[in-house]
Amino acid sequence: MKRSETPNVRRAAACLLALAVLVQPALPPNAEAYVLNRNIAASGSCPVPQRWAATTPGIVDRQWSTSLPTSVITQLTPPETAIQQVDRAIRNSFDVWTSVDAPVGTTLTPASLGALTQTATPNICNFQDGLNSICFNQSHSAFSGGVLAFTIANSYDQIGPAPVPNHPNTTIIGEIVDADIYFRNNSSSITFATREALAANPNAFDLESVLIHELGHFFGFSHSGVMRAMMYPFAGRGIITGGVRCASGSVCDLPLADDDRAGMRVLYPNAANPNIGSISGFILPANPLTLALIPSATAGKPQPARPVTGIFGAHVVAVDAATGAVVAGTMGGWSCTPGQQLPSNFDGYYKIEGLPVNRSYKIFVEPLDSPTTSSDISNALDALCSQNATNDVCTPPTVQTGFTTKIKPN
Ligand SMILES: [Zn+2]
């Protein structure tokens, strides 16, 4: 990943939400689960998640531009205004992420958020201002093809004075110091409807679902391959059936899936939360001689190349053994022990955390080959090796998709 902005400021989550027309519902479930963007400390460290210092009250300041293009559709009951309706959708969307496992919760709570302010000024999304902004009417070169929206989240790899204004001293490595959300504003075929307007505008996308997805990036997530997960990278034109948002002809887009909640427990852990189970292991080929065919992780500066000793980039998924429901999973393939010389070990290791305890799970593994592919989590992959703007400790191995897995009979 090449970055041109302020040194040491990580621009790691320019994740795009795309049209669901790319989804082929007939495909078997693809289940790469929560994947987190990460940082390596300036002083060197194992990659750590990028996240907010959520225990600091009000650390997440928030503003949105009330400049609304025609692509944002509202349906008003006077005297409500369009701005009031969109403002409510924004508040609802933040609530989804700050209420995970409530009342025990994660450490990301409503108290983590600052006031949500409005400004009539357009084009307030600026990744160097330390203000966290939502823009519905700001153009960007990333808007092409089926891109609906995207988020740029910047994190810092040191503790101390923040590299941007309007943010206090950072207190954790990988602390997010600025995040901005852009909605598509320049397409005649892409519109966003509030909940109130969605039924009458079935060709529009559910504004709230899109925003909840982008807020996942805002809070530190990469993409998930679980179709039901909010962090799945594709969205459908929305309808609401029985209070459940569904992508037309595709899968229901519930506010959050178990997969998203598991990721939140990892990103913002709360010791009082009982959902602390984890499953770990290694994904190794049946024939270890095939590993010789996999290129080593490219040498960084000044670290040597690291041999690949396991499958890198596999989807490893925990399924509830009783119900068959996908609970959570992760991208397998690497490990790192604090204090070790970087880069990480590309050894096929995986660890799925944030699992509810007192349940039985089955693990399955599959290639990350479609509909979600390595390109959908490229930021998370690059961040395993990126130390700062000019010094990458390695280049990750190519995500391995040329393998098959078999069910082992009980
Ligand atoms: Zn996304």
C-alpha cells in the first residue's frame, strides 16, 4: 500500500461498499468473518487493531454536512424536515455499534461519542483535520462503477501528540484519530432512502444500512465474507420486510450479525463480557511439500523474507454445532509473538475470538475466492506489514485460494 499523506498517519480503511449486482446468490456461503485493520507501532510491534480510544469519554467527535443531494431520498411527515430525518438515521446507525451486548457491552458505548453536530458547509470530509465527518454531497475520485460509499479511517502508530488537529494525545497504538464517510453523490442510478422513504423507493439503497456498514469501517473493521454480516462488502437495493432489511433477491441485511458482534468484542473488549471464548489452530496443507510452491513474504526493510509455512488468507469459520449458524470467523494465516522480530510468521495460524461460551462449535475452512476476495480486505492484509508511510516491514504473501477442504467425518 502506498500512501502519500502525512508520515505515520495510516490511511488504512478506504473500504468501498459496492452494488450487490456482483453477488451471485447461488454460490455457497462464503464465510470470511470479522477482519480488522491493524497497525504496527513506529517502534516495532506485532500488528495491533486500529480502533478508537473508546474508554475516553467523547473521544469520537461527530459532524455531518446537511448539504443533501437529490440522491438522498426522504419521505416526511410535517413538520419533520429532511435534515431531521437524516439526522435520526445517523443517530440510529451509531446506536447499533455502541449497543453491542448491552447492557454489559463492549468498551465502545454511547459515552465514547461526542455530540453529533450539523454544519451547512459542504465538503467537510477531510482526513487531515481530526474531525469525523459524514458527507452525502462531496465528490471523490473513488466514486465510479458500483461504489456506493466509502470510509477513510486514519490511525496513528505512536502514543503522544496526535498528528492531526482536534484530537487529544493518543493513548493506544493504532488509535484512530480521524475518520470520514463519503456517500456516492454523482450517479443517476444510485440513490439512498431513509427508512421512511424506502418502501416507496424500492430501487434505492437503505441509507441506514449503508451507513451502519461504513461506521463499521469507521470503528476499525475491514470486510467480512459472511453474507449476513453488516461488514459484507456488497449491498442490495433495499426493501424492508417485517422490520428486517433485505437486499432484493439476495440476503437479509440485518443490523448486525453474530460475526459483527464477535469482531466488536475483539476490537473493544470488556472484561465483564461473558462472550470471551476463542478457538485457535493452524491451517496446513495435507501435503507439506506444496508449501515450497508458495512464494515467501517479500523482504521488507531491513527484515529478511519470511518463509510461508501454512495456508495464508484462508477463511476459518466457527459454526454453532447445534444450529449450524455461522457465529464468527477470521482470516487465518499469520501469527506474531510480542517481542519477536518482524515481520509476523506466515504459518497458517488462526484464532477466532469473542465467541459465546458454553456452546459447541465446528470449524470449517474455505478459500477466499468469491464473492469476497482478497481485494475486499486488501487494507487489512497490507496493514500486517505496514509500519509507517515509508517503511513497510514486508509484503504479505499472496492469499492462497488454490486449495480444497474436505469434511472429516465425526
Ligand atoms: Zn466496506
